[in-house]
Amino acid sequence: MGAAVKTRDDDLRELEMMHLIEVEGLTQAAAAERLGLKRNAVVGLYWRINTQTDKHDVSPYLNGSMPERWWEVPPAS
């Protein structure tokens, strides 16, 4: 059985979760409640995202260089 295919909605939910926790300062439990998810789902997803980014983000100099909610900005024409 193959892995589930992630959708754009999955990506947006993950970005929103990271924003709520990292920028707005919500706890993982509060972020889960706001997104309608189980707390353990948010805990696991948050851990997996941070594990992957820690592996590939070797330069601390560009961290935080994206504007807040960059994924909501429409692409330039």
C-alpha cells in the first residue's frame, strides 16, 4: 500500500498550524482545537515537520526571512 498523496489543502493546513504555533504562540493543543484536529495529530505533524526542516536547513542566516502568511500572497503576473 502506497503513501497517501498530499493535497494543496493538506499543505495549507500544515502551514496554518505552523503559523499558529510559531508566530501566534498558541500551544499545540490550542492550534489543534482551532484547526479541528486531535492534539496528538498536531504534536506528531509538528514534530515531523521540524525533524525534516532541521535536516535540510543548515543555514541559520535565512530563517525567518519569509513574510508572515507568504502562502496567501497571490503569485506575481
